[in-house]
Amino acid sequence: MPITDNLTPTPFEDGLDVWSSGNGTPGSDTYAESGTGVFVPADQDFGGALEILKTQSVTRLRFMGRTPVRPGLYFRVTARVKAVAGAFPAVRIAGWAGNAARAHVDGLDETGPATQLTRYGEVVEISAIVGPGRREGVDLAWPGATYGHFGIDLTGSNGGVVRVDDIEIEDITALFLSESLGVVDVRDYGAVGDGSTDDSAAFEAADAAAAGRLVLVPDGVFFLDGDVTFQSPVRFEGRVTMPAARKLILQRNYDFDSYLAAFREEELAFRKAFQALLNFSDHESLDLGGRRINLTGPLDMQACDPGRTSFATRRVIRNGQFQALDSPAWDDAVVTAQARYDPEVPLTLSNVPNAGAIAVGSLVTGNGVGREVYVRAVFPGQGRVVLSQPLHDAEGVQSYTFRRFRYMLDFSGYTSLAQFVLDDIDFQCRGRASGILLAPDGLIFHVRDCFINRPKDRGITSHGEGCQGMLIDRCIFQSAEAQLPVAQRRSIGFNTNANDVKVRENRAALFRHFAVMAGSTNIVAGNHWFQGDDTGVRVAGLIITQVNPTMLVANNYIDNNFIEWTNEHDSTPEFTAGYSYGGLTIEGNIFFASAVSRGFNWVVIKPYGPGHFLNGFTMTGNVFRTINGTIERVEAVDTSLASLNLARSLDVEITGNVFHGVEAEIANPVTVVHAQGSATRAWVVNPAPKLPFGGRARAVESVIPIGPIRNAANGEIYEAPWIDPEFGDGRLFRVVFGSAARGTIRARVRMDRPD
């Protein structure tokens, strides 16, 4: 028989051949063939009625027409019955559930509540509500069924005679949708919500049926063992659980609040929202909605989407806060191990017996290890550890310490991550956690308008080349060590290893170092880094670890700290070939210090090996100012490990700077005035106090008399002298006349040779 358009079954008076005494399926016995049921045309209560003699433990009456069961449809099956003779049976609404293949759907409840008949002639009405979802008030929830054969069961003692009025089936869907018109309920499509049944297919079906209407996930725990994408908006009243590898993608309401509503736990909600961010293209950003997410431990970002190890399409996380809660999960992991280092293989530690215990991203310390050297990769089977930078003096075997800091957002599980943005995020590290650990490789990681507040060890760490092209813009770095003297601090704002890094308009306060930067073609502009103005020692704020960084440091406010330029990340730090110290421009900065010793300097070059020299260095347009004391010089060479070869200085430009509270006002070229009081043939001139970095008087560009030059007899002479540069210790020069002379000259002197 075809699916009935009208839900109400055929009246008994139209024939009993469509009323089955079995389950109602085609071929089952009918009451037209059975002697246990007859039509009574004129019952005083029912008009026409079916009279049934109960002869079996369960005597059935089923309409053989297929009543449709479909998502969103709820109906009530009603029967009126009365006992007329014999034993009193119990009566209940019942049915048989079928699917699209016309097979029985097992596992469903097919009987409603039973009512016991107790008096002859008393009309008793029974009913049951049938629908696709397990909703409150639904007696027969039939997810997965597409139709049913409905009627009644007589149970209890045999021998009784009952009469049954025409059975009614009425659509009561409106009762279930009256409070949510335009809403599609996932229960109507088979969702169970018991925390163990896989409801993913039901979620997908509900979304498909919604066609843009709101999908409702009602109260319950809905387990999804498949990927689910909602193209329609969805409201979560119940909770979702799913394996880490499975994805829930909310295309119409993609934001953190929606995932929090779905998963209830902040960390889990963020993980699943981040997973979704990488797995569909409708949204380029995850908006945290200004919410705070409490973290009980580091967030392994790659583990949020375990099937993906690299990503290279722009994605943004914005507008929220992460806060580290007190937890032992933030404690450092420390491993000590013996290892061999060969400068010919500069990025490798070999013969590491317990390499498998060393975590990627660990800070490496030991003799001959420069600052901010990290573990980039570990190969336990080979006993090999790959480093982020070479070691400057560690040849042979020694013990190293590997300390793994714990980061709020840890991207180290990726092989590569590119074009990723953190925007307007507040990292509340609370002195328990570090901030961000980058992926080992990738291009243009962007951190902008973020607060990195009180990191325990590091603000941003690069343990490989995931910082290539990195942008750090308008961020605030606030130390957790503000109460400590600078010499006792350990925390660092950030480090870099790769090229093309832009650091712009940030503010950092009271770290040991603001930045340790390797690589080249970097720009540090418009920042303010402050390391304290107590009476203690000062340390470097910006550390540059490449001899030729091709780097611009411009328009910064460098407050009570200095720039240190080293080559500590060089496995052979002595000069053998190349450009040596050059390619650095320091321009338009404000250098300030208060209550420092006279030996304090703002620009310090520290060679880690001999033979290096200046070759292309510019320092122009800066303002140097001290208060509460003066200093001797703004610049110096730290010769504790090696000195510069000042006889090879080339292309040094130091001009246009302002010096307040500085005794030696340096420049290159520098103008000096020399007055020779007694007549002598060779005048010895000392420009050294004004030549930068203790430089030699390598070139004298001009010598101009100030007034007449006179001989011993006080007569004027007009001959031009010749110049003898690099006289004595090399820091002097001579002006040599043909005969003894006296007078005053102005000379323009260079500590380099631009040719």
C-alpha cells in the first residue's frame, strides 16, 4: 500500500482487509479473514466498531497502511475501547517500525503505556505520541524509521471481548515547535544525546534539512565520531563530545562563544575552534569575543588538529585573553646530557646517549654556548640533537643542560606554519608560563597589539626559522621580574634566528634582555625598552648576534640599557673571510640613562674571536643623554674575549648625534682643532678621544689653517704641510712642514678609509 497522505487510518466500515491481526506488513493476516474480529455497524457509543475476541497472550490490531515517520513530524495515535464480555484485558497503543528498505528497524520501543480495563461498557481512551526524536512527552521515539503500522495491543487474560472505535492519528508537530518555530531539532533526525551513540549523521542530516534555519542541539551529551559541518546557524543547549581528530565546523556562527556553548570547557572549546579555523575557508579569523580562557597547562597547538603538521594560509586569532592557572604542568623540564660538538657540523650535537629525553624547543646552556640557542629537532635513534644556532667555543665533549620552558601557545609540533596572526590577545602568564613558542619553520608569523604580561621565562621564542619575516607590532612586554635587580633577571622578551624580522612600536619593561636577534635584514623601529633606573649594573637590551646583520635600529627609545653586537652564534668566531662587523645602521634613536657609572656605554661591540674589524657601520641622528651623572663615552669594544682590528676599519659613518652628559663627543669623520704653541717641523695631533671605538687616525681628509702659520722668527709661511696618519700607536697623526712652524689648524680625520 502507498504511504498515506492523510494520517488518519481507514474506518472499519470501509472493510477489515486493511486491518491486520499481525504486525501490519504486507501478507500478514487480516481481520477480514479471521474469526476473532467482526465489524459491528451500530454500537451505542462508537457507531461503527470492531469487536475483537482476545485469544492470544498479545492480540494485535494494526493498520496496514504505511503511516510516514519523518524528521520534524510528531503525531498522536488515539484509540477508544470498551470491554463488553469475558475477562478484562489491558490495552495499549502499539506499532511496527520500518525503514526505507521496508525492513524492520530493531531496537526501538514499539509499545506505549498499557491501561487495564475494569468495567463493562466503560469507554477508555488511550493514546501515544510518535516521532523521530527522543523528546519529552514522546512515547515512541523512532529515529531511523521512515514509516510504521499502528494500532493497539490487548494483553493479559484471554477470553475477553472488546470493541474498538475507529483509530485516529493526528499531527501534533505544532506542540513541539510552538516555542521554536523555524528551528530544526537534531533529535528529529535521530540524535540520541546519551554520550555514547554516534550522533554525527543526525547532526549532518539536521543541518541539511535546516537550509539556513536555526539548528537546535537540545539538552544532553551528544557524541560525534565523525566530522560535522553546520552550514546553518546552530544553538547548543546540550554538550558535544568528540575525538581529538574529529572536526566540528560552524560556518554560520564561527566564534569562540559558540564552541564554548558546544563543549562547555574553555580549553577544549578553544582547541576545537582552532582546529576548525584550519579546516575550512569561510573564515580567516577566530574571534574570542573578548573572553578569558583559563589554561591549566600549555596548549599544544598542533595536537588540536593532529592530522595536520603544516599550514600556510593566513589565519588569525584575535580579541581575547589567555590566563595561566596555577598548575605543575607549567614547570620546566630539565635534562642534563653529555654530547660532542664539531664546529665543522655547526648545528649538531652528536653522541647524545639520552637524546630521546630532550624536548624540542629546549634552551641549551653550557660552556661555549651563546645566548638563546635552542633544540630544533631530536633524532633519538641517532643520538643526535639539532640546534637553532652554532656554538662559539664548545669543540669536543662536555655536559649540556636542556631546559624546556612551558608556553601558553606552543606551535612547536608543526613542521611549518606560515602567515599566522595573533591580534589583540592578552597573555596573562602570571609568572607561571611563557608566552609563545613558534614553529621550527615558516614565514611571516605576526603578533600585533598583544600584551605579553609577566612571562616566567620568555615572551616569544623561536627555536628554528619559524620567525622568518616575523612581525611584532605595537605589543606590550611586561616582565615578571620587575622587583629584581637587572643582574638577577632571567626572562627575555623575544629572540629570533631568521631574516627579515620587523619589530615596531612595542614597549618592553624590566626584562634581562628585550631581544636577542640573529639573522639579517631586520628592522627594529619605534620601540621603547626599559630595564630599570636603580643604582645597579646595566645589561644589554638589544643583542645582535651576527657580525653583518644588514640591520636598521631606528627611532627607538633605549632606556637604561644598551645595544650589544656580538658574533656568539658562530662556530668559528675568529675572522677568516667575509665582511666582518658591518651592515648595521643605528639612526634617530633616543638613548637615555640615569645614575650609571662613568664606564657605561650604549653601543658595545663584543668580538668572540680575533681579527674582526668595522666594515660599513652607520650611527647618525641619535640623542644620547644621561642624568644624575656623566659617562665617558657612548661606545666601546668589549675586549674580554678578543679585540677589533682597528687598522682595517672601513666605511664608518658617525655624524649628527647629540651628546648630553657624555664627555667624549665622537664622530667619524671628526673635526679637531690643534694649536701648536712652539715652532716645530712636525706637529703631533691627538684626535683619539673623539674617534669612535678607540679607532686609529687612518685618514686625514683636510687640514685648514686658522689664522697665519708662522715660522720661528714669527714670519708668515705659506707652504702646505704633508700628513703622516696613524702615527705612534696609530691613534695620532702628524702635520709635517718643511721647516719649524707654529699656529692653529682645523683637521678632518677619519678612523676608517672609505676607499
